[in-house]
Amino acid sequence: MAAFKKKFYCLDMFPYPSGAGLHVGHVEGYTASDILSRMMRLKGYDVIHPMGWDAFGLPAENYAIKTGIHPNITTDKAIATFKQQMNDIGLSYDWEREIQTSKPEYYKWTQWFFLLFYKNGLAYKKKAKVNWCNHCMTVLANEQAEGGVCERCGNQVIQKDLEQWFFKITDFIEDQKYEGRSIKGLLSGLEDLDWPASTKAAQINWIGRSEGAMVTFKVKDKKSTVAELEVFTTRPDTLFGCTYMAVNPEHSLLQKFAERIENLAEIKTYAASAQAKTELERTDLNKEKTGLEILGLVAINPVNGREIKIFVADYVLSTYGTGAVMAVPAHDERDYEFCKKHKLEMIEVVSGGDISKEAYTENGIMINSHFLNGLPSGDAKSEMIKWLEKENCGRKTINYRLRDWLISRQRYWGAPIPIIYCDKCGTVPVPELELPVLLPTDVDFKPTGESPLVYSRTFHDVKCPQCGAAARRESDTMDTFVCSSWYFFRFLDPHNDREFAARQAIEAGMPVDTYIGGAEHTVLHLLYARFFTKVLQKFGYIDFNEPFLKLRHQGIILAEDGNKMSKSKGNVINPDDVVRQYGADSLRLYEMFMGVFNESKPWNTKSIIGVRRFLDKILNLAEKVDARLKPGQNQRKLLIELHRTIKKVGEDIQDFKFNTAVSQLMIVVNEFTTHDKIPQAYFETLLIVLFPFAPFTAQELWAKLGHKSPVHQQSWPAFDQSLLLQEEVSISVQVNGKLRGVIAIPRDAAEETILKIAQADSNIGKYLADGYKKHIYIPNKILNFVV
């Protein structure tokens, strides 16, 4: 496969093909990527702009349970609808690259990735406590069980212990070297990416790197020391303020020393109640912190030898740190609340707050802390760690919030896990030559708590690859996020039946230059896709570290009433209806013009009418085109505005400022309408710049001018910078006398034009969202809005 001369890989997050079809939120992101792709083609780039289908998952399976129709059938039907809608809107996808995750030719390679991870120690099975929905009969991620209810069915989620498969994503948090290759970790790799700051911050917080100390507390019964408890803390400087300890309800201390616990029955009842809650419920800051003192055991604070109480508390999790915490009520919000409720001692050790009112969690000067007194708390941390290490009761430690990725699902509609269990050989991976492990069709979709694959005879009629004895396949399927963690590679070589993608194809096309999709995938899909890429780099399949160089999120399109669109409220806008009434170009332009791309904005049908009139105005301009008219001095103002449009629209598309690009197109069209005759060369330039936004209108008018070759085969026009410098000035824009922005305008431009430019600017426009009373304009100098 030959390398591209000028490569540009523009990718949308591929959709789940639901029966409801495209909604206007899809259209916003897809139109943006299409506009960018069309412009880059005009600029001479070899553009990779594919589309596919994230087709596995719970919604299709639930629909199959409800209707009795196989997910293959409903999924293919939904895909046909999506494709028709995308073509109707004029989205210029390369359908020769189309992929579908539920097809064997795709999930064969999803299974290959599992085997790659398994053979390199990155896939393992263990018993784990998981969020479980009894209605959907499957494991849920924390994000799918927010508030303790299933996001799919709304039923209560419980905690359950299950044998589950995990991917070792935690191995890739920090930088590492492997066979001479340097692999940047999930944390440091973010530094090189052109991503929204909020998305980077969300990933950093999700990974949760914490520097602190591991501290050892001795545990005593009434007679002697019986155990040691290790606790991770990010604030070792506050150790003199530790007045109690808390362990999670699952902690081994409760089992190991059960006979020494005086209120064991009460503790067991509390633990059972806590274990029924989700992690989100247990850690919710707004919820009451519950707990019970463990009678019969006490801990010893290592810095002062004081005996302190030990509690079992549900806000302490087994999945973070050691499952035990040292509580410093004066300087931690949760500990403060717990302390007040249980009337425990509180010792202030960092000055600067008023602990009679609330916990003081900031830095300050150390007090009531013996050898730390008088030190700034930052310095006290390192001094305390030195003391702990010297006394052999602690050490400097780094901890992480991120846990390994649980990929097992007890559902049918997903990629089977390629593992075989043999009584003699144990856990045996399916040989690569036997992939794909096909999803069977002889199953009852009804959920039972186990994967429906358990009951398929054909699926389990298998021999051990090592000894040939009768064996049994793994019946769980993979989380659908596994399928979407590598799909961007497959787009580059979608028909390859020998490997997931040829190295030459990957080197020619990756990494993705611009990736567009919803912010809801910030810490799941985006984190997992980065993890897969780093695994491939580590084992020499690729020579780059990050999959997506530039990332942009679209905002949510709300209903006309400002609420979120939903079928139950009857406020959903169907893009098909808009296309039938106003045309595809009107829909495309309106969605780009309605507001700042990454912000939420309400739908307004009246505004679509305005966009349709704008397109009609361009259609009417065709009547003024004169091929014989030579550009002259009387068109100089038009020429300047046209070159300003070429510059601004090109830059705004790159910067995802589509609303101001459309605004500039409206400005230049207004200038065109002031002329009785228009040079054809000027009008052709307008059509080329318009084409990415309104391809149907631009091509129709291009053909009317007599061109045989289509407009998409033309070149993006160049602008004359010297022409613009002579005719452009910068003016300050104020709102109620306060400077809110600076805009570039045509010298001596009409006041109406300047108002449109100012209002379209995202920094200024947000202050004018509710309108304004009047404006004051000093030509070529200043504009002030009074609101």
C-alpha cells in the first residue's frame, strides 16, 4: 500500500446503530467532520474519512428479548437506515472502508487482541465485586450504575462477587521501556495532545495519581498486638491529628480476628448492608457517612503511641489503597462529618482554618505535631516520611485510583472470549488459526444471570487444543468497549483477513489527525483506546504512542423548550423531517450556525427558515453572474470581502468555529447582492468556499456555470494577505463598558456588518445571549453594547 502524499485522517466516534436512526446531535458532529474533510480535500490532502458501526451491546440484545427478533437482523436494519440518512445529508464518507463490530471478520481481530493481551500477561481472571443489575442480568461499570440504578432499565443495582476477566490497564499508567522502545504512560502522553483541557483533566482525575506515604499501624486486642494495618495517605503531615481508623466492610481484619470482636454480629449485619451499595453510593460526599466501632480491637498511632478506635465504614473502599484509612477529622471533609456524628476527638494540626465550623483541608503551618511544629505543611510531608522510614513504620508511596479494566459481560450480543477450560490443562487460549470463535445462534436471549452462551450446545462442543480431551469454552462475552478500542486501525485496512491491519497501512494513515465525538466518552472509550495503542507500541506493532492527535467534542442540542430531547417528552427533532422540508444544506448550515460547537444550544425552527433564505439568496445570485464581466475597480470592496471570507472560513473550519464561518459567508453574500453584475470568477470562488458547508447547492450552481468537472475536484482558493492588511482594522468591543473582545473588521464596514461579526464571536456573544438594549459605535475604533 503506497503512502499518502499528504495524509489527513478525520474520524467520527462511530455510532451504535439504534432503531431510532440518526438524531440531530449525531448530525452536528458528523457535519463538522464532513466540512473539515471536504475542505482538506480541496487543499490537496488525501483524506481518510470512514464510517462504521459499534454494533454489539445491550440495547440490541434487550430488543431481541422483547421482540424475539435476532440482533443480527435488527442491527443490519438499523445500519441501512443510518446509511440512508447519512447519504441524504451529504456526508462524504468512504464507504469502502465500512466496518461493523458484530461481523465475524471484525470480531475475529477483537479476539486476537484478547489473545495478545493474555499471552503477554495483560489479561487475567479473578473474583471481583461488581455492580450487578438483576433485571438486565449483567455487570455494569460504575458509570452505568450512577445513583445505584441501572442506566438501561432504571432498576436497583446490587454488589455481587463474580469470576471476571480483566485487562491490566494499570501497567500503562506511567512511562516504561521495553526492548529499547520508550512507551509514554497514560498520564504523560496527555501532554502532547491537542485535546480539550477538561477532557485531559478528567482522565488525570480518573487515573488519580496520588503521592504520599504508606503508614503501618499496630492493632491490639485487650492483651497484646495481634496485627498490623497498612494505610495509604496523601497527608502524612497530619499524622499527629489521626484520632481513629476506618476499614472497609470487606476487610480481612474482620474475618481474621472475628473471635476477638465483641460486637461481631452487629458488624456482620452492617457489612452486608454496605456491600449491597454501589461504590458511587458509598463514596457520595452528599450522603450520610455511616459506620460502627469494632469493639475489642484498637490501633496504635505510630507517631505518639496513642490508642485510637477502629471503625468499619462503608465510605472506605477495598478497591482504593489498602482498604483502610487513617482519619484526621480536623483536615478531611468525610472524616469531619463522621467525627461529628460519632462524637470523636478532633485535633487541629494545620493552622489556617476554623475547625469549629468545617474541616480545614488546605496547607498551612504545623501545630500540635511535636517535631513538625512551625513547618509549612508541604515541608512537613517530606519530614514525616523521613521519620516513618527511619522508624520502620512507613515509606514513601505512589497510589492510583485507576483499577484494571473489567471486560467480562454475562450477555449474548458481544464478542466471545477466546478461552477454553480443560479439566487436565486448565485455562487454554484458543489457537489464533481457529479464530474467530463464532457467536452461536442456538441460544435463548432471556437473561438468567449467566451468559446465554452457557446453554448453547454447539458452542461448547469443543476439544482442548493441548490434549484433545473434551473441554468447555468461556461463556462470557467481551465489553463492547473492547471492540471500539482499536477500530480506528481497522478502518485503514478493513478487508485484511491475515492481520488486524497491515503495518504499512497503519504507518500511512495513523495517528488520527482529528477525532470528533461526545464528551461522555472522556474516561472510558478514550482511555481504553489509548491503552490499546500503547500495548501495540510496546510489543512492536506500531511506532507511535497516541491514537488521536486532536480531539474535539460537540455540545448537546436541546429541544426548543431548552430541555433535553426525549421521546417521552415528544420534543425530539427528526433530521429526516428537516431535510424534507428545508433541504439537507439548510440542516447542515443551521447546525453549524446555531452556536459554539462544543456548547449546548436549543433548537430553533425559525432560524432554519433564515438559513434557507440565505441559500435562496445564493441561488438568486446566479442570475447576476456575467462571464464577460472583467473584475474592475467598482468590485474592489467585493474582492476584499471575498478574500477575507477565504481566510476566515478556512481558519474557522480548522478551529471548529463553524458559526462564525457561516456568519462570514452571510456577510460576503450580502456584499454580492449589492452588485447588479458579478464576475463569474468571483462567484466561482464563493461556491468553492461554500461547498464544504452546502455541497448540494454549490454543486448545482457550479454545474449551471457550465463546468463538466465537479466542484469537489477544484482547489481551495488562496487569499491575498496584502489586500486584507490594507483594508482591515481591529476594534475593541465592550459590554456595559467592560472590554470583552477585539475583532477584525473591514475598514469603514457597514454598522450592520460589524454588529454581526461581534455577536458571532464566542467570547463576546455569551454576554449578549439575552439580547441588548442599544449599541454605541465609533467608526473603526470601538463598539459598546448596553445590556
